[in-house]
Amino acid sequence: MNIATFNGFRDRAHTGFLVLAILLAFLLALISGMLAAIPVLGGLFAILITGLVIAPSSVLLLGSCLFMSLIATGLAQLYFPSFGLIRWLPPLIASLLLVHIFWESMRDRRHKLQLPWSLRWALFFLCIVLVSSLINWQGALNFIQGSKLYFSMWGLFFGLALLRWQPSTLDNALKFVLLIALIQLPFVLQQYIYIVPERVFLWRSGVVPLDVVAGTMGSERYGGGRNMVLSMFLVICFTTLTAMWRRRALKWWVLLVATPLLLTPLFLNESKFAFILLVVSLGYVFRWDIVHKPLRFLGIVIFTITISIALLVSYTASFGEDGTIFETIDFALTTNLEDTGHAGRILNRLTVLTFWAEQHGFDDITGTLIGHGLGASHETSESVLSSVKNLASTRYEGYGIGLTSLSSLLWDTGLLGTAAMFSILATAFFSARRLAEKHSSNAGRMGLFEGMQAAILSIALMQLHSNYFVLDPTFQTLAYLLLGYLAYWTIRDSDAAH
């Protein structure tokens, strides 16, 4: 082929591509115009186009996953319920990170994936639930539902750990999450002032009006809400900033400005468990100051007691003018630790565990060790899955056997699966401690890892309070962001050592 022929071929190809691009643009504009008349379909089409743009970039996928999980889905659920289908997007986006792991491995055959112990325990947990689900097979739909509940955000966990990120990228992701925490207050105030009064009548049907005060974490206008997810999120951010201030990596005035932004929502959304998380977290961060810096420890104790009393007073006010703090404490203990059921169920947060122990043992060794399969304890009202039959909807209907994450894990995966899941948390906790010691020359990094230790304690305690860890993508996003970040640094430091 001579040069003239080649140039002619190149010109024709260029013209062809140009014509194709114009036709494609015209087609997209035509489709967009047609779908504009149908907002939901138009939105889905826009999401599709956006997905095609961000899919090739792991950084854009990470940012989109955090934005969709922690802002968009929650706001859509409360303010734009017709767009509720976007709740499926965060798991989908997170799963695309697994594709990037595969692509990186194929592109560089010399790169060997290292699995820290948190990921090894995760794979062990996966093996247990697969065996349990096969032995206790309850149909494909039940298996799909259970998989969606437990593993929807595992792509984020493995993607953060195994992809070769720049450290600055993941640090920026944490800053973005902190920014999300700092902007919760305006949403909380709007919900408290304007939406809560509309829900007062819901007391009669057992729905707490203040549950809607969940910021951008998500709630239903006339149903429940993730107010406790918001509280845990804010406690984690506050504790981490405090740990960094303790290491002098954060100026005091920054913490002073951030404190009311992060803690004020705790007074408005009646998440009683929040003050337990706050006390435990601050106690852990400042545990050594009782010996080395007693005056600072005393100041933290006074601050914690003041905040705790203020929270109790705030919660007491929600019961009416005649209530007292002691009545609030008594009510909380009665509904959680005695024989009274929780939220219309037969069981509460304590009896759900003792009931599991009564139903298991040597008479059901398989169920005791590996559980009854994915989703066995889940109660659902979703239209697609409402026909699913499992233990919670048949043999134990109305009991609430999946009231907490711990009880759900015990019923679904048994002692072995529960031990594996808590081993993930324990491994991450000790990894954070080792990383803090290793980075002792970097005050910011050391304070961050110390704050993350307290954050893992909060996540572990939440297993006793609610079932968000095994079914809620928003909660799972926060948890697996933390676990994945620690796994990434564990691998990175191990590579540096070699």
C-alpha cells in the first residue's frame, strides 16, 4: 500500500468515525428527549450514561460509591421516593471494583495479591455460609436475598484492600466522608423541625416520630429510619478527630468547630445507644491518660459526663414533660434486657440471644455450628421478596429472631460463621493498633489509626443493637470502608517491609 492509498484510507476512516459519532450523539439526544417526559426512565438513562463514563476509573467508582451510599440513596428515600430504585446502585458500583482487581491482575502477571487476615477470615465466612445454604437449601430466591443482604458491599471491602491505590486517594476518600458527616446538621434540623411534627400520630402504630431524623443516611417519611446509623457515623468521626487532636495532629480550634456539628444531631434523633458508643470510644482513646496525663483525662471525663447527661435529658423530653432520667433508663433496660418484646416482637435484644441458645445445642449440632442458611432470620416487607419463606416468616413468625446482627449471624451462619465475622473485626482492630505503633513518627497517621480502633469497637457494639451490619448497604459502606482501608495499609506496610 502506497502513501496516497494509506492517507485516503485514513481520511475515509476518520470521516466514518465522525459520522458515527454524530449519529450516536443524535440517537442519544433523541432517546434523552423521549425519556425526559418520564422522569424515572430519564433518570435511569442518565445513570446508565454516567456509569459508562465512571466504570473505567476505580477512583471515580470509589467516589461514586461513597456519594451514592451516604448521600444520594438516603435523600432519595425520604424526599424523592419515586427514585428509590437507586438504592441498588451502591452495591453495583462496589462490585465493579472487583472487575478492576481482576483487570489489574491480568495486566500485570508479576503482581501477586496478598490477603491480610481480615480478608482470609472473610473468605472463610463465605465458605461457611455457602455450605450452610446448600445443606439448608430453601430455594434460589431465598439464597439470592441472603447474598444481597450480606455481601452487597463486599466489593468495596476487597476493592479498597487489593487495588493498588495511591495513599492520597484513600486519604481523600476519608476526608470526603468527614465532609459528609459535617454537613449532616442542616438536614437533621430540617427533618426535626418540619417532618417530625407530621409524624406525631405514628406513636399509635408503634413508629417513633424521631426515627426520621437520620440526615442523609435514609428514612421513610411515615416509617422507620437509620437514625442510629447516623449517630454511629458521627460518633466515629468525632472520636477519630479527637484521637488526632490528642496526638497534636489537629488544632484545637478545628475540633472545637467540628464538635457541635458532629454531636448536635445526637440530641435530636433519640438514638439512645449513641451515648454508650460515645462513652466507650472516648474511654478507649484516652485510656492511658489516666496515668500519664490525669488532668486531661479528668477534663475528658467531665466532658463525657456532661454530654451523657445532656443526651439523657434530651431523650427524656421525648417521653413528655413528666418523665425523668431514671424513668428513661428504666424504660430502656426493661425493653432491652427483661421479658418485654421490642417493637412489637416477642423477643428483645437480650432474649433474642438466650432464645437462640434455647433452640440450639447438641440436638441441632448442624444449626448450632453453621446455622440455617443465608437469610433464614430475615423479615422483609419488600414486594419482590415478601413471598420468601424462611425460619423468620414460618416457624418463628413474630419472634424477631433477626433483631440484631449478632442474632442474625447466629441463626444464619451458626457459631462458626459468627466467629469468622467477629474475627474480621478483631483482626482489623489489632491491625489498626500495629499500624498506629508503626507510624508513631507520623502524628496524623498515628491518631487516625487510634481513632479507627475506637471505630471498630463501635461497629462491634452495634452488632448487639441492630441488624444493620447484615442488611443495610449504608451501614456496610461505613464498616467496609474502615475495614478495607486498614487492610490496604496492612498490605502496603508488608510490601514496604519486603
